[in-house]
Amino acid sequence: MSAREELQVVWFKRDLRLEDHAPLAAAANGKPTLLLYVFEPELISDPHYSERHWRFVTQSLLEMNGRLQTLNQRIHILQGSVLEILAAIHVHTPIARLLSYQETGLSVTYERDKAVAAWCMQSHVNWQEYQSNGVQRGRSSREGWAKDWHKAMSEPLAEPVWRQLLVAKNQEPHLSEYAIDSELLSSWSVRDPAWQLGGVGAAQHALDSFFAERGKIYHKALSKPQLSRKHCSRLSPYLAWGNVSIRQVYQRLQRERRRGGWGTALSAFNSRLHWHCHFIQKFESEDRIEFEPMNFGYHQFQDEYSSTNEQAWAAGATGIPYLDACLRCLRHTGYLHFRGRAMIVSALCHLMQGRWQFAARQLAQWFLDFEPGIHYAQIQMQVGLTGINTLRIYNPVKQGLDHDPEAVFIKKWVPELSELPPSLVHTPWALGPIDRECLDLNYPNPVVDITEAHRLARAVYWQRRQNPLVRQDINRVLYRHVEKRINTKAQHSN
């Protein structure tokens, strides 16, 4: 390869698939191409991530390489600094083009991307970034966003012409020092049955089974801790890590809707596909919400917090059965239904004097489907830091009675209460001390008085909502994050 012959590098991040992949499609042009994924120490050590995420990524990468083997192509799976690795490649074979998707990520990835952009400019490398899903970079307002989203979702899938994807040869020697430890990669490849398996094949199975049968009662299962595990799509980790694109799912959904049936369920699912990108767009437009409230008016409030309550919450030992069941289920499986997610955030931040930043980082580690944009936009909304969304302060006992009346879910995840009748499982503190001793009930008392904590939280948060500085910033928040035609509706949305 001559010094000026063009080398292309496709850099995979949260786009772990081979179909509907714009950078891959652009690279399939007959020019030597190197496919690259880098396990970055800064991300592995970041407090938002945990081993379950890297297991999912590894399973996805190994499946992709299995499919690429027939094309005599593979993704180079490396570990180290992206900048150092790109520089090593560039010294050996000059890189003409770096191709990747835009990433709406944490500050750690944003700072990395800025450093990569500076290096590319200095090294005369053309870095081409492609729009990810329906999230648009550089928007100052939401005017016309929904129309653009639907247009992007309706465009043809970006499918590579595989016979034109040319392998870049002789790259291994100078990359050997960045090779990831084979034993670590092997350990991450092993499936934990408690977590969903990573990869396009697993994503396709979830998609097919959802439209074949599971999704029929999707709209009824959304708030149910047991039903949601089967009848919700379970696509969220596959969307978060890019095993499937929003556009692929959207177009499949439209085909299913044209066939008729399941009208309410499919309509509800359609809305949530739109919301997926809607929330990531908030983070793309205002990424400071990783660290501070979206509404500037809330910056003035500095609350004392209880580290003891935070630790009880993280351990699933709050003494509130339905709350503990949701926390333990999430910690063990990486999944929890939407209403449960909202409730556990509300319980910590509204009732237990916990910090929203603590909740954000701990939950990020637990959510297998951790998606930074959705994560922080949702945390801000559920805690009540936007100034525009309806404030919901959840009562965990009421939620349990409403959605797990027979305490099946509670008894599964809080076996300490398995011998109690359903009428007492939700409120075991109603037992007298003698009864508790006779039953040998090894379960703590509640860390807070729920009724009193709920009363205080409503008083505090509703008062803050009327604060002049909070109200003053509402128009800015609406302009930046909500289209005018739905502003009124947005103020009363979930």
C-alpha cells in the first residue's frame, strides 16, 4: 500500500450491528478498510458502567465477527486509548477517512471525541460522523424536529454492499500491544442467564417474538412488574448498544400496523419509539444535565442528604417491600418496567432525602440498557428538575397494591416476606412486635414514614415549582426541548 493509498477506519461505539449501518455502507467502496472497536479504560472505570455492559458489548462483537468471518473480514477488538490506537494505525498506514456514528454520550466520551476531532484535523484525517437514529446535532430549538424524525425513520436502510468492503491487510503487528486480554474477553463472552444476551441475533429474536405474540397486550403490561418482563418489547438494551437501529424497528412496526390488529398496543409502542429519540435529543441539546438541573431555577436549592438512606436504597433494604423488590430485581437482571424505574427514583429523591446524582450513577450501573441521553433526561423529569413536566411523587405502597396486589413479584424478590399473606406483605410494619418475633421476620422497618415523607415532599417540591426563578426559565426549556405545537401537552406529559 503506497503512502497515499486510502485507508478507511470504521470505528464502532454504540452501533454494534452490520445492518442499517451508514459508516459501514459508506466504507464499502472497494478501498482498504479496518473495522475497529476499542475498550477504553476511561469508560471501563467510569462510575456509570459495570461489567454487565462490557459482557453485552463483548457478546455483540463476537457475534459480529462470527458473521464477518465468511467475508474474510473482522472487527479488531482492542483495549487502550482511542487516540493512541488511531495514531499507531496512522503511522503504519495513513488513514484517509475515519467513519463513525455521532455519539450522544457522557462528558467522558464527549471530551474524547473532541480530542479525536483535533487529532484528525492535525493529522489530515477526514472524520465523517453520521447521524445516529433520529437525534440531530446542532439544533437550537425543537421546531420541526418531529417532521425530521419521521423523515429519517422512513428513509431506506443503509445496507453495506459486502463484496465491496475490502480488508485492510497487515494491521496486526503494530496493534498487538493494544490487543485485549484473551482471558478477559473470554470471561465476558459467557452468558449470565439473569441478563439478556447481547447481539443482533438476540435482538432479532426479541423483535420477532414481540410482533408474533408477546406484544399483543403491550399497553396493558407497561406498568406491571411481572407482565412487562414478557409482554414489553425487551428491545431497550439492543437499541442502547445498537444491535438494532430505531429505523429498523420503526419500519418493521409500520409493516405490522398495515396488517391490522393490535391497534392500541402498536400505537403505544409507536409512541415510545418516538420518545426514545425525543429524550436523547434533550441530552444532545443540553448535556450539562449530567451534572446540574435542566431548569436553572433549581440551581439555588441545596438539600441535605442521607447517605444512610442512599445505601439502604442501593442494597434493596429500605423496609418498603415493593420498592425493595423493584431494586433487587433491577440489580439482579438489569431490567425493570418503566413505572418501576420512575418510582424508585422518586422514592429515593422525594421520600428518602437521596441525591439525584447518586440515583443516576447507581442506576446507570444496573440498567443493562443504559443510554446516557434517555437516562439523564428521565432522571431530571422524574425528580422534577425541568419545571415543565407534571410532578409525580410516587407512593411505593400504593404502587405495589395497584400493580402487584397478590404480592407475587414482592415474594419472588423479597423472600423474607414469602410466608406472609398478601394483605400484610405490602405493609409488614403493621405486624406487632410479638408477631414479628413469632414469624422470625428478618426484614427491616421502613427507613422513613412514607405518609409523612410524602406530605413533606409535596409541600417542598410544589413550592419550588412556583419559585420565580424556576418559572422564569420555563420558556427557555420549552423552546429548546419541546415543539411549539405540543408545548401545552408537554407540561402534562409523563
